Amino acid sequence: MNGTLHDRIRTDFETRILSGELAPGDRLPTEQALMAHYGCARMTVHKALSPLAAAGLIERRRKAGTFVARPRAHSMVLDIPDLAAEVAARGQAYAYRLLGRTLRAADASQSAMLELDGVHTADGRPLAAEHRLVAAAVAPGIETADFARQSPGAWLLAHVPWSEAETRITAAAATAAEATTLGVAKGAPLLCVARRTWRAGRLVTLVRQAFVADAYELVARFGPRG
Amino acid sequence: MNGTLHDRIRTDFETRILSGELAPGDRLPTEQALMAHYGCARMTVHKALSPLAAAGLIERRRKAGTFVARPRAHSMVLDIPDLAAEVAARGQAYAYRLLGRTLRAADASQSAMLELDGVHTADGRPLAAEHRLVAAAVAPGIETADFARQSPGAWLLAHVPWSEAETRITAAAATAAEATTLGVAKGAPLLCVARRTWRAGRLVTLVRQAFVADAYELVARFGPRG
DNA sequence: CAGTGGTCTAGACCACTGA
DNA sequence: CAGTGGTCTAGACCACTGA
């Protein structure tokens, strides 16, 4: 067993859960019991179990204890480029609707940028609002692309090879504009995916997608060294 | 500022980093300085900054200090269903090669299972080894599917709508079989993606993909409530 | 070799919630 | 109302590594 004590405790439980020895709904020992079993302080036990709770592998309730989590009802893998395929796989009709298109001319501080606003829909219901900036110089042809047939993301994936990408996921309250686009109340919770993509060190696109929280849920469980 | 103190400290730095106030390479205050600034114990500062380091937003080096991380060189978004598109987007030729196909007949304990082994390649180079089990009853037609043209994942995505999925990512050492398949040394580090997919409560497929670690890197940065 | 972060301890007070 | 987890303290020793 390499690594730190809290790593070892965490790995112990990951192993027991992933192997099925501990099944969904099973109760884990209390922190007190684990302190005694591993001969360590409570903070160390807590540090071991916290990431498992954050990753959704276990659920912790005060007074009741700690339990192996049941698989979530609605889940979706982090999959930004092929939203269309994901929706199709659910047996729904996917569409992208362009809402706004602005070409910002180049100036001293930055090169020309195409600004695109749109919404992804599943069976006509808004699924995600998308705000995107594209560096026009790095994506030749995008000014004349037809986004009625293909979303900007799909167009870029097909036309501009990227080499580096960075994704951030956050939760946020719907702004007034997002609320209108998505047909939810202002302040409703949204799942936001912000992504920056580079090609050979040059920024290609910057996109922010806001998903209706109860229509989508992202799940990604990380194991050791995740 | 809602939530706990360590949440507040973490949010402070997330905000300053995402806004660009703190640029890549910039040094953050030491834990000692932050203890004084926030009037708290060192553990609390540490608890605030640890997740940022785990998420790759900052880098910490003993003696040197804490710095805003530079974007990683090679990265890829969690995107299991459309590996083919990802590889194509990098300007490489994608292929799936089937290595083994076994039909396990139904018995008392479980229904019929199709076991598929294969390898995903980019420009002919092995990228990921895939081991997959498919519940034959839930995926009618899969017994006669041709995986020379389409990977099992793509076939399933097109033919069997799924409703729930769960993904786990871990690092593991290559087994002898994986090493042979991928053309790496036994024990070489692999990035493993294990995924279970359900349809209406019934398990459809169980897949384990092992990526050559230096050919692929998964990056997903999580913000607050991630 | 001194500064910095990594881990861990042994406690404390509190919030929540099920028996 | 008692058990459980959530947070936090004030310290300790150590590992690493750059000045």
C-alpha cells in the first residue's frame, strides 16, 4: 500500500465499492470506528472519505452515517463536442438554433472575432444555451458557414483541428438572458461548461454552454490519481 | 460570501484566476500569509487550496510556493462515445480493430453476454485497448454486427438508446495482455476509463478502455460545487 | 539550510437528523 | 436528544527543493 494513510483508507473503500463487496445502500463504518480501525485521527478519516463523497461514490448524512451511493438517475458523460450524438442516443431529436451572430472587427488589442449565440434543443425543448467566440483568423470560412445545418461546435470540429483544450464546469444561476433562452426562471440553476480550445498555441474558440440543471447532470467519478 | 471559510478562500482564488487578475505563472501568497490574511488555521488554507491543485488550476512546490498553472500541453476532454471524432479532429486516421469475440451463453446466474476485445488506433498506432461486455438480449443484432466498419461503442450509440451511464477514471499499470495490445512495456502507466451503461434499469454494456498514458491525457477542471 | 508545502494529531464546537 | 458528520484550531514533524 503506497502513499499516505488517507490515500490508503480511500483506496480501501474504492476497492471494496468497485468490487461490489460494498453494494449500493450499504453502510460504511462511522468515522469513530474507522479511527479505531486505522489508528488515526478523525481528520485523516475525513480527508479519506471526503473525495469519495464529492465524487458521488458515497453519501454522507449526519446522524445516519455513510452509505454507498446508488447510481444516479440522470447522468451524462462529459461530452461537449458531440452533444448531437448524445441527444440522438437518447432517442430525441437534436437541433441547434442560432440566435445571434456578430462579427467584431480586429482592432489594436485583438484580432477579428466572431461572436455566436445559440441554443441546443432536444425534441424542441431548450437543453443548453451556448455563447461562443471564435478567432476568425484561425477558422477561415466560418464567417460564411451555415449554422442551421451544423452547430458551430460541430463545424469547428470538422474544419479546425485543435491540439489543446481546457474545460471547466461550474454551477450558476440563470441570468435574465439565459432564462429567456432556456425557458426557465431567472436564477434557476444551470450547469455551465466553459471550454477554451487552442490550435498550435493560438486560441481558436471560447465557449460557454449553460445546461438546464434538471435536464442534464454531469457525472464523472475519479479514482486514485484522478 | 456564503458557505464555509475554506469555500470562500477557494472561491476568492478561483475568481482571481479565472478573471485573469492572477495570470499563469503568478505566485500566490504562502500559507502563512493566507493564515494571517484570513485569520484562520493552516489546515483551513490548505483545505481551500488543495482542490485547486488537484484540479490543475494551481501548482504547488515546496520551498518555491504556489503558482497559477499554465495550460497543459496535451489535453483531451472526457469524451468516450466519440473517440473517432476526437482522433479525426486531431488530423489523424482513426480505426478500431477487433481482437476477440466470444459469446457467453446464458446460464442460471446471468443472461447471454457478448465479450469483445479490440483496440482503437490513431494513424495505426494503438491508442486504447478496449474490453467490453454487452448484454445480448438488450442489444438485438449485435451478434451479427460488423466491427470492421464501426466500433462496438459507435454501433451501440447508434442502435441502443441508453438512459443512464456511469464513468470512472483511474490510472493503472499495463497488464501483460494490455502491454502486447498497446505496444508498451508491461507495467507502463495507462489511463483507464470504465463505464457502465443502462437502459431502463437494465445493464446494456460494461466497457473498460485503457489509454496509453503519454498519448492521451484527460483534463477536467471543476469549479465550485463540482 | 531555511522556507515552503504535505500530512497528521487530538481536540473543540456545531448542524443536522433519525431513533 | 443522542449520534453522526462538517468544520476549524493550534500545533507537530517531515519531505522536498531552491537560494
